[in-house]
Amino acid sequence: MMQVAGKVVVVTGGARGIGRALCEAFHRADAAKVVVADIDEAGARAVAAAIDGAALQCDVGREQDIRHLIEETERQFGPIALFCSNAGIGGGFDPLSENAGGTSDEVWARSWAIHVMAHVYAARHLIPRMKVRGGGYFLNTISAAGLLSQMGSPAYSATKHGAVGFAENLAISHKADGIKVSILCPQGVDTDMLRSIPKGPQSGDGDLTPEQVARDALAGIEQETFVILPHPQVLGYMRRKTENYDRWISGMAKIQARMREAYGTQRKGGMD
Ligand SMILES: NC(=O)c1ccc[n+]([C@@H]2O[C@H](COP(=O)([O-])OP(=O)(O)OC[C@H]3O[C@@H](n4cnc5c(N)ncnc54)[C@H](O)[C@@H]3O)[C@@H](O)[C@H]2O)c1
């Protein structure tokens, strides 16, 4: 059983939303030090100040930034027991898009860097250290979109699927090294990211608070479960998807059509 008490923990995207709630939950669980890493330095400092943590500015899409984050944390505070790759962006949402392949390369590249390569860099620079120590833990915040799909967001959906694929491989490859992996896959969570897009199917089972999601994440880590589903309904959707993929695609297409209609009406209403 993984215990956070007395451990050094890093959380990326820790300045706001789910990341901030994770930092606060780890502090309450008596982590020895929580390192709040974010591209928003002032935000990271504010969160760190409230929890006796440390703040480090970092763009998780850049390998040298992740390397620096890991080296500095271990130099100042000791071995990282738990690394949470949580930073994410909601780029490219367009429910009225005429073409799922139409999203710009810039959005695709940024989503890939932040949602997938950031997790790869964390593993690249921590696995050798963790192997020497006989273990370690990665918690990657992904999304139910990585297991199902996020309508209107091809780049978000595909890169979150990529993140699930990498986490599976990471867990399989390093089980024998004592290295554990969990993926945190909620639907709607009441954060700035969710508020930046119109209400849609991701909120169909209700939006959770970041604090609720952080509590579930902590419980999932303690139990060392691979998939952490703060919305338990997601397990049923996964089952339906694998049971009959074609029926699932048809059902999702119907929901998307309704969403387009609702959003189109909203937008027209707004323009009148
Ligand atoms: N809010 C939701 O409904 C929801 C649902 C499922 C999954 N998620 C995922 O949860 C994670 C956290 O999202 P949130 O809702 O808390 O969003 P948020 O926008 O509230 O917070 C994201 C944080 O990440 C930081 N960040 C963004 N790009 C970064 C970068 N390149 N380097 C370092 N930090 C960066 C931001 O500055 C911000 O502090 C994301 O991976 C997101 O995809 C969110």
C-alpha cells in the first residue's frame, strides 16, 4: 500500500484546478514536501505558500524543464516518491467543426507535448533513479476522454488516448522494478478548463469538485489501482464500448448531433 506521508511529491499544473487540489490533499496527508510545478509561476507560489510546499516554474512540454524539475526537487528535498503529471490544456474545442481533421497543427503539437511527451519525459528522467531505489509512483491525470472520447475535441481525445497508451506500457514495463502507475480519468470537474467550454456531454453525470477528485486520487494511490474513476459511470461506458464498438460509435454520434444542435442554437441566440 502506497503511503504519501513522509514522501516527496511533485504535481505539475499544481497552480490551479485539479492540480491545486492534489497538492492540498497530499499536504493534508502529511507529505514531507509537495513541489508545485506550473507554467504559471505566481500561481504555483501562491499554492506552495499555503501548504509549506515549494514552487517551481516549468513548461511540461519541454524536456529540459522536466529534467530540471526532477533534479532540483531531488537536490533540495530528496528522492521523489510520487510524480503527478497533471498539467493539461483544453485546446481545439469546436463543437460545430466541419472536419475532425481540421484542427491546426499548432494545437495538435501543443496537446501532444503536454498530454503525452510530458509523461514520457517524467519517466525518462525518473525511471533510472526509481530503479536504483527499488520503486516509485507515477500518477498521470488523463481524462475519461482518454478511455472514451471528448466530442468536439479531436486533438484532446487523441492525445489523452495516447497518454493512456503510454501509462499502460509504463506500468507493464516497470512492474518488476516496483514502479507503480495510476491514471486519473474523470469526466467534468469544476475548474477553469471546464468553464472555458460550453456545457456538454462531459457534464452528463454531474461535475465534481477538484477536491472530490483529489480525494479519489489519494484513495486510488493508496490502493495502488491503475484506473481511478471519480465518475464510476465511466466503467460502464468502457464496458459498452468494448462489448460492441459499432453500437457505441452510433450512440456517441447521436449525442454529438444533439450537442451540435444545442450549441448551434445557443450560438445563434447569442448573435441575435
Ligand atoms: N476539468 C475537467 O473537466 C477535466 C476532466 C478530465 C480531465 N482533466 C484533466 O485534468 C488536468 C488538470 O486540468 P484542470 O481542469 O485542473 O485545468 P486548469 O486549467 O484549472 O489547470 C491546469 C493547470 O495546468 C497548468 N499548465 C498548463 N499548461 C502547462 C504547461 N505546459 N506546463 C506546466 N503547467 C501547465 C496551468 O497553468 C494550470 O495551472 C488536465 O490534464 C486536464 O486535461 C480535466
